[in-house]
Amino acid sequence: LFGFNTNRVSGYFDPIEPSKEDKLILPKNFKYDVVAAYDDVINEAGEKFGSGCDYNAFFPLQGSSSRGLLATNHEYVTFFQIGNVDGKPTKEQVDKALYYQGMSVIEVYRDSNGTWKMDPRSQYARRINGYSKFELTGPAKGSKAVSGATTVQGTFANCSGGVTLWNTVLSCEENFSDTAEEAKLPDTHYGWVIEIDPFDKGYLKKHTALGRFNHENTAMGVAKDGRVVVYMGDDKKDACVYKFVSNGKYNASLGRGNAKLLEEGTLYVADLKKGKWLPMTIEAVTKALEKGTPEMKEKFKSQADVVTYCHEAAMLVGGTPTDRPEDIEISPFDNTVFICHTNNDKHGNIHGHITRIFENGDDLGALEFDFEIFAAGGRQSGFSSPDNLAFDSNGNLWVVTDISTSSHNTGVYKTFMNNGLFVIPTVGPNKGVAMQFASGPVHSELTGPFFTPDEQTLFLSIQHPGEMTTDLNNPTSTWPHRPGDKIARCGVVAISGFKLG
Ligand code: FEO
Ligand code: CA
Ligand code: CA
Ligand code: CA
């Protein structure tokens, strides 16, 4: 039994053991309710919950931690949505891929028995998907790099995300290329950070100033001088960590008007050797290209080109290639910045690690930093391939793992069994020690941990259970095992049992 120094989240739980069972296993005295699963009807218009559930964000209604809107990302489709793709996908398969990706906004509540449910009569519930119309903002809007587009069709490959200071959601387009190609949509219209307002159906933006790459997430904070800072990972092997710093300052009284701050600012890439944030301006890229090839000089003529071909620009100015930066969280205690480097088999980093950045003067706006490896994956720590992160108010980092499904229970991944959820204190005597809180069903990944404001409920996505299935009559998982379910369905659960200390 581990006792963290906790007041609000009980923290007193018996860590569980790794498991191969087709179940979502929690410590004793905790329970979960499935609030929504793939293909469930979410509203009176008959729209359906999407697939590949990832990021979650909860927005209280009337300040309540028992009723609110849940915004969920839908990252991709699997065999369960579109069946086998034999060479080129059919039109029907492409249509389904565009429909089931994107986001859902649903209304959820805890009933008088303490069970969390979805309310399909909600006036807010809706889908955002590959057909929704988005407005571009920032340097690439209307530019040659995006063929002059000011609006674009749809969003997909929505992985992780973040909540803004003004109560909207940022959602990140990660592995967008396949869907864009199959749907014959222009590749440069995807790979951005989108912003939606769960309370306003008409508000759909793609902020190009934050760059175009395999966006994992956003983590937003404020610099000491009031400018808004957004940390972002580019989840690819040998890709970089970025931060955007707005030109203008945050003004709480403006509410959503602050979203303008995401249209003008400086994008920086991390140089981990020098401990510097390098500006990715057209001036810096042009200077770096003085000895470059004519083709490269032709490619980078404006800031629109820099944000659109962000990774190439980052390499030119001296950004450090890293081991697949996934989620990033800013510690609410000391402004240190935690980054999951999930793994990179190109360099033998098989189990990944969590990097912690110390900005100069604890100022998120600083241009210099130092860092440490806060925790390393492997047998000793008990976790492998860290991915999404969430903080609770006691300084515990909640970390989900993403061992790729084809590696489950094989080779050096054997001891970890199914993917899980771990709690790692960042302060106190158990600092850096990982304790397992949950084990996911077979061939799943746990994603999108998000606490209600009272920290009595943890929302969590169960992504791609049964992903290795190739025969509908023989699925590798049938989670969530609801009556009548013959296939596995990804979904979102509400975990409760946290006791006030
Ligand atoms: Fe979609 Fe990088 O995880
Ligand atoms: Ca994933
Ligand atoms: Ca991820
Ligand atoms: Ca991952």
C-alpha cells in the first residue's frame, strides 16, 4: 500500500499487477462506467460516437463535476469500422474513415446511483469529422503553401490535445497522411492544431502559426510577462519538441477573444544540446539556407512555408531530433515541463523515457533551459513506452503506456503485458516511482486521462481493443462486453472511487 501525500485524490490504492486479461482492471475499491463506445448514438439527430478514442476534456455545466460536456478525439479507424482494406480502400471505406474520425462532443452526468451515463438528449452533443468546415488562421491562411485556401474540409487523425485558458479545446492532427491520400484531399490542409468550442457549434479553426507536423498534443501556460505559451510534440522518430509564444498577452476578461493570440507569435524548436529554444522565423531559416540548395531556397520563401514544412525548417535551424515526443504537461507546482519520449528503435530506446525541462527562472517564456530524464521505461521502473500524461493536484503524474499492439507479450515487452495506466509522484518520498493503477483490455491502449475539477472522476479512453483482429468471428477482444456486443468497441470510461482524504 502506497500513501502519497494526498488530500484530494485518495492516492491510497493497492497498485495492481500487469495482466493479459481482456478486461479493464482497476485497484480494489475503484469502478468504471462506460459512458460512450464506438457507434453509440450521441444525440437526437442520430449522430454516432467515433472510433479510435484518444484525448478527453471535461467541461462542467453550471460548475458541476457531475454533469458536463466531454470532448473526445477520434484518431483512426480499424478493421472493426472498415473491415479489411484490399489494396485501395473502396469509396464506402473512405467515407466511413472520414465520418468516424475527428471529435465528439457529448453530454455526460452521474446519476443518483453514482453511475456515469451519456445524455443523448443533449442540445450540445455533436460530431466534428472529416466533413466539417474549418477556417484557417495564421501565416499559412490563403498562402501559396495551402493553394490559397482560407477554409478547408474536415479534421482527422485527432490524437491528443489540450484545453485553452479560455475554455476551448485544441485537438491535434497526427498521422494524417493516409486518410488525406485515400480521400484525395490536399495533404497541406492537415497536420495542424485545431480549436473547437464545445459550447458553440459554429466555431471551428485550424491555427497554422502552431506549425504543421505529426502533432501529438498541446500544453498551454502563461509566460511571466503574460504571453501565452504552447508546448507541442511531433510524434515521429527523430522529430522535435516545439513551443509557440504569442506576441500579445493573455487577458482573462476577453474570454474566447484570446484565441487571436494563437494567430501571431513565434514558433521555437528545442536544441537539447545548447539548452536553447531556437526561433523558427523565415529570417532564421533563410540565414540557415545561405549555403543551401536552390530547391530548398525555393521551398522557404515566407513564414507560411516555414509553418507548413515545419520539420524541415526545424532541422535547418538546429532543432534536436528526439525519440518520438508524445504528450507534454506543465507541472502546476513549479512550471517544469514533462515530455513523454515514447520510444525510438532506431537508437535502441526501446522503452522510452519521460524528460523534464527546467525553463530558466521557471519562466515558460524563457529562451534557455536545462533538462533531466525524470523516469526511464524498462523492467526496473515497470512501464514501457509512455504516452499521454495528466497531473492531479497533488503532483502525481498519471501516465498511460503505448506498447505497439504487435509487440504485446513478445520479446522484451513480455513482462509489461497489456498496456496500462501508471501513477508517478513528482514530489515526495515516492518521486519518480511508477505504480500501476489500471491494465487495459487485450490489444488496447489507454489514452486521454482527464480529471473532473473535484478529482472524484477520471475519464479515460480505451483505444483500439482487439486491434489485431482479422476475423470478425474470432475477435482478440470483445471489450466492453456489453450485452449483444460481438466485437470490441473503443470507448470512454468514467473511473470513480477516489476518496476525499
Ligand atoms: Fe496518436 Fe502519438 O499517438
Ligand atoms: Ca494512439
Ligand atoms: Ca499518443
Ligand atoms: Ca503512442
